[in-house]
Amino acid sequence: MEAAREAAGEKPVLVLKSGRTEAGRKAALSHTGSLAGRDEIFDAACRQCGLIRVRDFEEMLDLVKAFSTQPVPRGPRTGVASYTGAGCVIASDECALAGLELAELSEESRARLAKALPPWARPTHPIDLEPLHEAIGPDGYGLALEVLADDPGVDAVVANIMGLPDEMSGTPFYAGPEDFVRYFSAARERAPDKPIVVCISGDRAGVEAAVEALEEAGFPTYPSIRRAIRALSALYRYSLVRRKLAGHSSGGPPGPSCGGA
């Protein structure tokens, strides 16, 4: 535990431990000949040491991808942009379930969006990209990311984007891999301290091309909004871990709890 606490104060430590249930403990005993121990005790020890538990290999790889490419956010206030209204609602739910907060955009941010939107649309948050695409084409992605990067009330960004086939090039909704890299890289330059995670869905070839390009550029991508926000939540929880462990090491009062990490 001492070694774990010291390591977690310097870098995120992810732990995958099986045998979480009675059935799992019996299976562990039959396969390894060793008792798995009470999961509640192990979980409490992880929280005390600042370790981040994951449930499976999928979650571990998702979180490793985020931690290896993104900064740790200052706080839980999350900016969201989605190419569908349904994605906006899903992201709102997932943020709440993951211990994050939807950011409240500034009046300046809303004014920037309103200037670009068609007359029938109003600036909202989460940002619905469809009206922006209708008004200014694929640059709607770039504008939304710029607004979220510049807004001082946003600590982290999640974008739900659409991979489309090359046959749709030239339509208001089409952005190719190079376009996405340009939009996201510009946002990172404007706010290098804000983590950005990406959910990509759509045409298979379009998605694969966008994933390859964005991950090569250093942006973690995920096939669902839930997994993207789960990774963002882990980044935020680790910021609380570092604050907590720093408070203990300095002899000061403990920082915020890392919750259910």
C-alpha cells in the first residue's frame, strides 16, 4: 500500500482484479489455488492508496489510451458537442452518471454560436452540431471545438462526430480525416490543459479512417459516448487522487475523496 500510494502520487495506477463476486472467488480458487479475498476490503485499500480500479480489459485499455495522450482536467465541468440531438442527451446522462458536470457556457460563447447558427436555431449546451453544419458546413466541428476550448467554464471536452464515406464529400455534414485532425489540433493549441476525447460512429470505412488519423494525432477515440465519457471521468478522478495524496504528503488537510475510483 505504501508503494502504491507513492506511485499514484506521481502517475495514474490502474488495477484490474478479478474475483469481485462469490462466484469469481470460487473460480479463482479452482484455477490458482489462492483465495481471492474480500472485494470490499481490496476496494477500500485501492481508494486509500489512490488506485483506479477497472472492471475488464476493455476499460483498462480505454483508460490507458486517455491517460497516455491527455492532460488531467482542472475540474469536472465538461463541454459536449454532438452531431445529433440524441447524442447530446446521452452525453448529458453519461456525464451525470460518471460524476462529471455539464459546463455552463459563457455569454460570449453563446454569442459566438448564435452568430453562426441559422435563424431558426438557438445556442444550446450540449452543442448540437446539426444546425451549425446546415449553416457553415463541416467547419461547424471546428467552431464548436474552438468555443469549448476558449470558454473558461469548460474543464474538458467530449465530441461525438460522424465518419462518412468519401462519396459524401462536399456535403455540409462531411469532414474527412484531415479535416478532423485540423479541427481537433486547433482546439488543443487553444487549450492545451483541457483533455479532449472523441466518440466516432457512422460509415465503417469513414470511421476507421478518422480513428486512425485522430489517434495518430494524439486524440483518444471510442466507439460509444459512454466509453468516451468513462475515460474522461477517470482523468478527472485522478486529478482528485493527486490532490488528495499531495495533501497527505504535505501534512495538510486531505483533499477531496476520489469517490468510487
